[in-house]
Amino acid sequence: MTSQSPIPNPQSLELTAVILTLNEAAHIQECIESLSWADRVVVFDSHSDDGTAQIAINAGADVMLSKFENYAQQRNAALDAIETDWVFFVDADERGTPLLAAEIRDVMANQPEAGWFVPRHNYIFGKLTLGAGWYPDYQLRLLQHGKVRYERPVHEVANVAGEIGYLRNPLIHYNYRDAEHFHAKQRAYSSYDA
């Protein structure tokens, strides 16, 4: 007689939303509020000095501190610290929506894929930008715990052990406020690549 592992009850599958941060005081509260449907929200902070961690705690999130080396290292450290069945990575300048929340809960319970790409509605200089390659702008963000590791320091690549699917409902991404914000982000990314 062989024993089989029990099949998890889809209703008991738990999800942690993880937000990687460094000095995101301006964004963090709204981001956390948009993820209130998750079982747990963890702000994985790189020792911010602008009050991000305290704002996150006040908004109901758990905060974990981790020295930033690169994006792949930071995502892997977050994955190692989380124990729920699923992890949903969100940037502080992104927002979840009720439609996205419902779709995520549905695929967690009913689909076999180990990872899911999420489309994004990118707001650039305050305007929704759907053309010029800005939509659907798929990002691999919903991951079954224990089935992924990240590589590459910037614009990290996820290696997923299993099939990957595509969600329909987007994250809202408040990408660039103005031209100066755009240039500052590009300078930051360039320094990581150097």
C-alpha cells in the first residue's frame, strides 16, 4: 500500500503579498491598502530612512528588513522568508484591484500553473499609456511557493518549476510622475547594471 500526499483544500490556500521597498513612504500606504484581500502583506524593506517601515506597520503590514544587493537577491530572500502557498510580488508604485484579487483567488484554487504573468496598466506622467509597448507589459508576479528562484541583478529573471499562465486583470502601475522621475529611475537602473 502506498501513501499519497493529501491534496490541499483550495479554500485553505494562503497568499502573501510582498512589496520590496527602499524609501517608498509616498507610495506604501496606498499599495498596502490595495492588497487588503491578501492573507498577509509583507513589506520587505532595504533599510529605508524616510519612514516607510513605520507607515507600513501602521497600515497593517508586517515589515522585514534586508540589505539590498540586487533585485534577484532581494526577491529570493523574500521567498525564503515567506511560508504561505502563494506569493504575489507588487512594487510600491503599483496597486491591486478587486477584479485582479478575484482572478488571483480563482487561479490559486482551480488552475495547475506554478506561476502567473500579470498585465499592468502603466500611468506615465499621470496618463494611462496603452500603446508603444506599455500594455500588456506582463510581469511574472504570482508564484507558487517553493517553485521559483530569481537570477540577474536588474530586470531579474524567474526560473519556475512548472507551467506558467497569464492573468487578464491588470495591476495599476504609477510608473513615472514626470520627466525628472523618469531620468532618476533610469540613472538608478544604470548604476545597478554597472
